Amino acid sequence: MRTKRPIIALLLFLLAIGISFTLYGIQENENLQFSLLGFLGGSSEQTLDEIQKFELEVRLSSNKTEIFFYESKGEESYAKIVRKAGDNVEEITNGKVLDEIDNIIKGLPHPTDTKPLALIETVLKQLQLKQKDIRCFKLKMNLNSGEKVKIDFELDRVVPAT
């Protein structure tokens, strides 16, 4: 039992380093306008009116996946949530979907003024998910201002030999 704590701490440390390098690479390769040294809390929150496209995929170690999608083209908008658990797939497109996605977006600090890790932590908190349960996290946002945010990482879990 005592050996699990150092292993978990090591995995979290490696995850943080991996996320930092991934996000730094994204920033350098795509000339995104946020900085890893930006504000932790951000300066303002987003609304659906400011979002052109929003895609969020969170895959859990329990083989569950949640996908949130929102796109706005002029006066038209489309939103859906897909929840997968093994072979069971549920796709929701009713009015409550827009409210759920709107709540996620409203809870985010301004993405271009925020450290990417703070964005991830905020989303996980809103979805009531634990960091240790995450296998994959992908977030893409296109703002009406032309700014873009892309966070994409996948965690390979190391299982110690017994």
C-alpha cells in the first residue's frame, strides 16, 4: 500500500511535465496568443455569443467518453453531447444540451488570458471529474475574434509490474 503514493505522485508529476511540453509545442507551432505565463484566473469569462466553434472530448480510464460540440454560423447554431460507455452510445441534441455547453463555456476564464492547465482544471471541476481518471483531454475553441485555443493530450498509464 505504501508504494502506491510515490507512484501516483510520480505519474502526476510526469503528467504535468507532459502537458507543459505539449502546450508549449502547440503555442510555438500554431502561434496561439495565450502564454504559459498568463493569468491563472483569466480576466473575463466567455459566452456562447463569442464562440464560433467549441469541441471538448474527455475520455476516462473507465472507458467512458464525453464529447461536447457547439458551432455557430451566423444566426444558426448547433449543439450536441455524445456520451459513450463501452458499446453504449447516447447522442443528445435537445435544448438542454445548449444550456449544458453554455454553462461550461461561461465557467471558463478567457482562454487566451489563461494558462492551459488552469483551463483543463476548470473544465474537469465543472464536469465533476477527477484528474486521476482522465485518459484523454481535447479542447478546441474558435472565438469570433479569430483567436483559437487548442489543448490536446493523451495519457498513457504506466502500470507497475507486480
